[in-house]
Amino acid sequence: MKRKREIEEAVNRYKNKFNEFENRLNGEKEKFPHTLRRQGISRLEEIGFPTLKTEEWKYTNILPIIKTNFEPVTWKSKANFDLSKKFLTDSDFDGIIFYNGTFQENYSTLSDLPEGTIVDSLQNAVEKYPDLVQKHLGKYLKIDSGFDAINSAYLKDGVFLYLPKNAVIKKPLQILFYTDYKNGMVTYRNLIVTEDNSDAKIILNHTGENEKKYFISSVNEISVGENSSLKLYSLQSESESAYHIGKSEVKIKNSGTFKHYSFSFGSKIARNDIAAHLDGENINCNLYGLYLGKGKQHIDNHTFINHSKPNSFSEELYKGILEDESHGVFAGKILVSPDAQKTNAYQSNKNVLLSDSATVDTKPQLEIYADDVKCSHGATVGRLDKDQFFYIISRGIPKNIARSMLIKAFTNDVLTKVEIEKLRELLNQTIFQYLQGV
């Protein structure tokens, strides 16, 4: 009863803040996102927040998030320090920055974009390209939880990326979302649309000032055109006092390639959902993930791959390293419909526990309704290999270095999938810093 009352109080709190939020948006009620916001707040009232009895959320206690009175951030923030130092600064990259939910146009570095390509804030795109945005915004997200509903109800800004037919972005495009607003709630809705025969590499980097408590709600709506390639790198290294709830809904058309890389290092509670809908034949979909937990961090990864047509391939590989009293979750589901003959689908989740108090819940699933398929899944949870450890130290290598070597080797088959060399170096450096702490 107490939990039910706390959830009802949270729903009412977000309902009460809603009208004030919209009034601060200076007349945006006349634009079509207003309809999505109204749908979001109505859906929140209808379904509420998930509980531990909700199957998809049974391993994650959300009460610390919904009991906190986070203030929706509506006013524009201007950074008074050099945010460009917070991510990869190099002539080999283009990028844009959001600070506490506000697009920082003065930090944008965009060059050599193909004709017709759009890289802008969603708020600007609603003004400049209303028909194009309206065609896609809100068309891919399924509001399955109260957090999805909040993201729609408090929809404000995010990145809008549009690639026309035959467009190839040569440089990786990085988008930095930096937060240091104490007790603020920042919602991002990122819309990425690639038309036929296009190609792009995108880095979404969520980070923030350490020790600051805030709440990030981030949703990616993605459409991958026929014979197009999209490689999306999602990095999450929020403040260890913050909360991060992220979701990606992806629709992939015939002969499309979609690769998603998820790296979770920060947040007190982090939830990463991705649903990939293979809406065509000859599709290649790859989901890779690496999560590092320490202290009392909770990192929850949920994946869903929907094979609805024949002759497609999917591969998932998620790995977790958990120290102290941290808790990891992996729940992955592959659905193969009756029409999806000749499907190849593979799923693997492997975890290493570095302390007796670290825990992990893993639940790989296959749901197959076709008979001519090759599908497999598996999960492991264990300690570092003692034989390998003693072999290394017997060669005169100190124990702490031997331990680091084994952990680094464990992460290697995920990191080698990263196709951007300088990003791979950054990830290696992050893992090295993590290992110094454990």
C-alpha cells in the first residue's frame, strides 16, 4: 500500500507541474509537439509508474527517482565554461552540445555536410522543417511505462538529424549532453532519420558534473532507410548521484545496417532500453554493450530485437563488470515471427563479479515462431579465472596488474567492435581509470 501511494503521489506531482511547464514554453502550445505532450500526460495518468511487480521492471527499484521532487528544466541555460573540452575535440569530428537541456549553438562545429543534410536542435527543426519533423516525431516510440510518458509530456528539445538519399557523413558526429543542474529534470527527444543509401556514425554522449543530483530522461526515435548504414554509439557517464533513464526505438528497412554500442559507466540508477524492429529483408542489426558498476550503482539493460521478415541477421553481445555492492541487469529478447524464415540471431550476456556483494540478474530470451532459423542465446556470471590469474602472477607480475589484465581482456571483444579509433582510445582510458579505483 505504501509503494502504491508513493507512485500515485509521483504521478500527481508530474500532472500538477505539467501546465506550468507548458506555460513556460512561450506559446509553443500552438505547435504540434503540444499534442504529443498532452498524449504523454494522459498516458502517465493511465498507466502510472512501473513497480517491482511489473515484469519488465522487476529488478529495478525506481522509488529513489520518483520520490525526489525534480524540477523540470524549461529555461534556457548558457554555459559559462568551455564545454568543448568535455568530449572529443579534433578536426576528425563534428559536434553539437546541449547544456542542461539547451542547445549551445556557439559550440557547434559542422563541416562538409552533404547537401540536404540537417543537423540541428529539435526545437529549431520544429520551426524550420515542421512537415518533415511531424512526419516522424512520435511515430516510433511506444509509451510502455511512466518514464516514456514523462518524456513525451515534458518534450522540449534534443537533436534532429536528417540524411537525405545517398548522403554520407564522412566525419563521426558527436552530440554532448552535459548536465550540472541540481535537482533538475532534463528531457531529451532525439530524432534521427536516414533515407535510402545513406551512411552516418553518431556519438551520443551523456555526462555531467560529479556529485550533482539530477534526472535525465532521454528517448531516441530512429528510422534507418533502405540500404542505409547507421552506427550509433551511446555513452553514459553521468554523475554518480544522478539518475538516467534512456530508451531507443529503431525501425530498419530492407538491406539496412544498424549497429548500436552502449557504454554505461555512471549514474546511481541507469536504465538503457533499446528496441530494434527489423521491418524488411536482408537487414544486419548488431547490439553491443559494456557496463561497469561500483559502489551501489544499479545498471539495467533491456534489449528487444523483432525479426518480422525473412533473411535477416542480428547479433547481441553485452558484458558487465560489477564491483562493491553494485547491481547489474540484462534482459534481452529476440522475437522471430512466422514470416521471418532464414533468420540468424545470436545473443550473449557475460558478467564478471569482482566482489562478494556485487550481484547481477540476467534473462536472455528467444521467442521463435518460424522453423527455418538459426538462433542461440546464453548468459554467464562468474569470477575472474583463477588459473589464468595464478599463471600471470607466476611470471612475476603484481597481483593488481594481473587482475587488470584479465578484466581488460574480458572487455576486449566488445571494444574491438568500436570502429572509431579515437573513441576506442577514450573508452580504453575510461576503463583504465575505473580499474585504478577497484
